[in-house]
Amino acid sequence: MKVLMFGWEFPPHISGGLGTACLGLTKAMLRQGVDIIFVVPRAYGDEDQSQMQLVGASSIRVKINQYHFGEELTSKRNQKNIQYVTIGANLVPYVTEEEYYDLINNRVTVDRQFKVHSTSDTGTIDLRGGYGGGLMNEVKSYAYIAEEIARKFDFDVIHAHDWMTYDAGIAAKRVSGKPLVVHVHATEFDRSGMNVNQIVYDMERRGMHNADRVLTVSNLTRSTVVNHYGVDEAKVTTVYNGVEAISAKKNLHFEKVSGDKIVTFLGRITYQKGPEYFLEAAAKVLQRKKNVKFVMAGSGDMLEKMMWRAAELGISKNFFFTGFLRGDDVIHMLSISDVYVMPSVSEPFGISPLEAMRSNVPVIISKQSGVAEVLKHAIKVDFWDVDSMADAIYGIISYDALPQMFRENAKKEADSIKWDNAAKRIKEVYKNLSEKK
């Protein structure tokens, strides 16, 4: 079984949980004997290659001729069971939806009648990845080049992770005729509430309806896919995420430099993650207990607003903003934390509580999270109920028996939620689709 898999980010170059999930799932799929061609917009050369072979095509030269793209890989295809194929950079902006490119290295021009002047020259199309202002253009360019990737490689199934890659998956399916699986890690309703970006919603819906099977990371997300996107529930399968075991090398422990209790929020500082509720709960705890430090680790569009709000509440001396953390810095932060809080307004799953539990840290999670469906040894509160959240934090940092109970049970529970379980289920989905073709 060989899978053409489209992703948008891959550790260590990540901005959230999507890349982490792709890494954990990919490693588990390899252990299940599935061969993977993993495609991302851009590779940097320092990605984790300890358990997989990555083949980087960091500069794919393309020939443009009457809207038909041809390419040749600059490096020979590796024969091992996973290839990491990248699409080079220098994104070309669009003039309209119908025009493919305005200009490529000053060799191709587009007139207002949407005619591309033929050329025998070749050039590169650079995708930077990430989530910047040119995201929509990059998503479309990624889809166009996905057709050529699909022509180049041999595979049995296409697997596309989250909305940025759905059009690429559709393009690959159109060229190859192979079944398409789309993996919904989050929806526009999770990210934006009811103020959805119509363009993103349309891409998500198009991907789901063109897919032969839709995977969701929780029943909460499955309900959103069925009810808000009109997808037949018969083709939607819930596959819970997992958490990677900590190797002996990474089983680090750091000592706190003070005796104060530390309560941590670790995630994007955006509407979806509910940072304002964490901050309001912190203010309530600090009214009752002074020797507590609250840490908001992450970055996002609400960061400045949270800084101002902390100042307004007069808790800046006890409230710290670290910026985005990755790798050993995450392990360090969790190892010195006394409580981890995930107050998400809408969380399709949520891997970070599992990482905290694995580090023997008691966790408080919102009932509006997918991971709440599978966890028993976690305190669950409504994201908006800052009084209950504050009471839960206060109880854990004030009474030794409570965190001890969580430490005795939570790590064992988190260790049982494995990526291998997800990989086995997805492999069955692949097998069923392949047998139908």
C-alpha cells in the first residue's frame, strides 16, 4: 500500500498542532507497513529523518506551455518507502481566479484574454508555506503542481490534511483516478466561530464532497462536518489523534527556580483557543492565592490584546508571555508546570493535554474539545465558566492529594492513546477504498 499524502507543515517548522499530528501519524503509518510520499510546500533540510527517509525536491523546474505544466525533479527519486517531495518557492501572484500565473521569472506573460504565451524555458515556482498574506495564492499554486506530482509518482490512495491541501488532493485524484481521503483536523467554524471565511468554507466543503472518505479527529468534528457541510455521515469516520511516547533521550526534567506554583496555557493565542478565559480565571485565582505564576506560551492575533488585559486586571507581575515554543522548550515548560489548562472555545481534538499528562501534569480542559471524549483523568469545564476554571486551578495547586491522584492515573491514560491506534484504523480505510476500485 502506497499513499500520496499532502500536508502543509512538518516539524520543526510548524505553527500549531497540524505538523505535529502529521509527524506522529506518518511514523505510525510506516510502522504499519504503509509506504508514504509526503508532499509539503517547502522543506528546509532539518526535518526529522530518524525514522523516515525524506526526499526533498526543493527546486522543481517547470515548463509552461498553454497552461500545461511539466516538471522534472532535480534529484533522483529515493527508493525507500517514504519520499518527502517539496515544491520550490518565489510564488507568482494571480490576476484573477481563471489566470494561472501573471509572471514566472519574466519569461511568461499573461494578457487580459487569459492566454499564456508559449515558452520553452523552465523556471521554479516557490512556495513559502506558512499562513501569511499570500496563503490563498499558495494554496492554488500547490494544487496546480499537485497534478504533476500525481503524474510523477505511483500510489494507491491520496490523503490530504486540512483545507490548505484539499484542492491539491482533488487535483491529484482528477489526474490519477485514485481514491481521495481528506483529514479534517479543524474546520472554519472552529477557527472563526460563526463568522466564517466563505472562501475557506467553500474549499473545505469542496474537499469533503470530492473525497471518497472523510476522516475527523473527534465525534465533535464529525457532527460539524455532517451538519454544517452537508456530508453524508456514512462516509465520515472518526479517528482520534494520539501522542508520541517520550524517548529516554527526551525524558527531560527541569527544576523550578522558585517555589511558586506555575499554571500554563500552551497554544495559539487566537479566538479558538480561548486565551481570554484563561486570563480571567487567572485573575480570580490571584485574588485568593498570591504565590502563583501564570504562563501563556504561544503566539497569535490576540497576543497584544491579552497583554493589555493582563495590565488592566493588575496581574502583569504574575502573568508571563513566552512567545511560541517548540521542541525541548515545550518539554521544559511542561516539566515545571503544576497545572495545564486548555480552555478552547472549539477544539476538534487537542494533543497538548495528552503531552501534559504524559509529563505528569494535571490538566483542565474545556468540555468543547474533542479530547474530552476520550479522557477520564482530566477536569472538564465549560470554556466560558471562568469561576469553575478558577476553582479547579485553585484546588489543584492548594491540595496535594488532588494532583497526586492525577499523577498516578493520567500518564498511564495518555500513554494508552497512541498514534498506532489511529494508523491501524486509517489503514483499514485505505484497504476498503482500494478494494472498491
